[in-house]
Amino acid sequence: ANNATCGESGTGTGEYYMRLNLTKDVSDLMEYKGWSLKKAVNYEIYTKLVKLGGKNSGGLIALDRKGDIVTAFNTTGMYRGWVDTRGRVEVKIFKGE
């Protein structure tokens, strides 16, 4: 977590995440390139991770300093849940939910 950018949690095949230092990379893209949380997370999961061979390997749930929540995964589903800044509870498994 970085108070200036975001906090994240990843799940999946750990080797890919460690090799990319994936969550740190998301924070760095936000801090040094000014990317939004969504753009940075999507780039890491759908582009960089896949290029390394991590297709169908997992995903991230991330929260930025404004309270915006982004989840992205390149698998069939990913169990995820959160409570947003308005107190709304969300629980999801598959894409498009």
C-alpha cells in the first residue's frame, strides 16, 4: 500500500506476480505516469501479465486514495468483495457482475 496512490491484493499464480512485482508496478504507474487506478490495474493484468505468460493466472482488487475500487482478473472468475465509501456491500465472482 502507498498512501499517495493505492493499496492492492493479488491472487493467482504467485510466480508471475513476483516476477513483475505487479502490485508495486500499479502504484508506480499511478505515481510516476499519472495513470488512474483502473488504467494501471488493467494494464498489469490484461497486458503485462499475459505477455509474460500469465494468461488465466489471477487478478487484483485495488483501492485508491479517493476510495475508488477496481478489480481485474484474467481467469474465468475471481471471488471478491468490498464495502464502498457509501456503505454499499458488493460480492462478485464472475466478469460482468
